[in-house]
Amino acid sequence: MHIDWWTLALQTVNVLILIWILARFFFRPIMDIVAKRQEAIDKLLADAAQSRQDAADVCTQADKARAEIAAERESLIAEARNAAQIERQKLLDQSTKDIVKLNSEARTGIARDRAAAEQAIIDHAAEVSIEIARRLLARFPHRDILHPFLNEICGELRGLSSQAREALAAAAEAGHPMEVVTAGPLSGEEMQQLGEALKEALGCDLPFAFRSDPAIIAGIEIYGQNAVIRDSWRADLDRIREELNRDRHVVTP
């Protein structure tokens, strides 16, 4: 095999020149374009990575915000629940106080109404008793009715202490005579007899003033400046009414 070295050398030179031309005018622009494209791609990748990082930060912040919102929500719910519980307890306490107050007022009202009813019954019974007594007394002479009360009141006068007698005498001397009250008007003779009996019981001579008062029903009542002696049905009824009222207050819870 014969090799033409000149031809090979020329071809080699041609190849080198072709390579230089290609490298100068073809590969370098292509490499520049590839480099620019690579740079653009790297920038896009960097931007994408930054975007992913920004997105991850945003997600992290969103998760943090959601957690904070959830915690705040739970806190608000707990506060609202506590406030509702406190308000509920206040309402229950107020309702209990109102119920206790209403019960107390109701018991007070019932006790007041019962006391008023009992007092009305007692007053009505007293009025009925007085009316019955008046009707019964109307059938008897006044002198016969007065005599038993005179004996009783004379006994009370005899039981007065010496100091009480001296006080009555001093009041009489000062112009304050003893007032003798009977249920009906007395005649002159009856006044004289009654006055003598009273003076004898007192053991001293005292002036007396007589008057009548149908309200005492029957009996004798004597009023001095410092003493009151009552022996009458009105006094008896007053004592009975006081005893009934006292017994009612003791029994009432």
C-alpha cells in the first residue's frame, strides 16, 4: 500500500483549518449560546428554589398563624366558658336569693294575714261578747248588777298601801278628786251610797266625781291622779283579749 504523504499533509492542514474555522465561527457562538442558556436555566432554577423556599416559609408562617389562631380560639372559648360559668353561678345565686326572699316575704305575708285574721276573730268575738253581755244585762236592774262589783272594788281599795292612800289624799287636796265611772247613770241616793262605801273602804274622807260610760258594760272603774282601779266587764274583756293575743304570739312560729 502506497501512502501519499503530501496529500495526507494537505488534508491534515485542511482539517486543522476547518477545525479552526468551525471553532472560531461556529462552536464559540454555540458555546456562548449554551452558556447563556445554562445561565438562564441556573437562574430559573435558583428562582424556583427561592420560590420553593418562599413558599415553604409562607406555609410555615401559615401553619404558625393557624396554630396561633387555634390557640387564641381555644383561649377565647375557655374564657367564654369560664365567663358563662361565672354568669350562670351568679344567676343561680341571685335566683336562690330571690327564691329565699320570696319565700320569706310569702311566709311574712301569710303570718301577717293569719295574725290579722286571728286579730279580726278576736275583735269580732269581743264585740259579740260585749253585745251578748249588754243584752243579758238589760234584763237585770242596775242596782243588782252594781252591788257585786262594789264589793269587789271595795276589797281592792282596802288592799291599797298606806303610801297609795296618802297619794290619793294629797291629789284630792290639790283639787284632783277621784272619778267614779259606772255603766249607767246613778241616782243621787245611789251616788251617796256608793261614795260612802268607797270612803269606808279607803278609810278616809275623799271627794268623788261620778259619771257614766256605757262602754264599761257593767261594773265600776275609779280613776285617780296616780291610780286606776277597774272592776268591770270591759276590764275583764280587755284582760281576756290581751291573754289571747299573748297566747297567739307565743304559738305563732
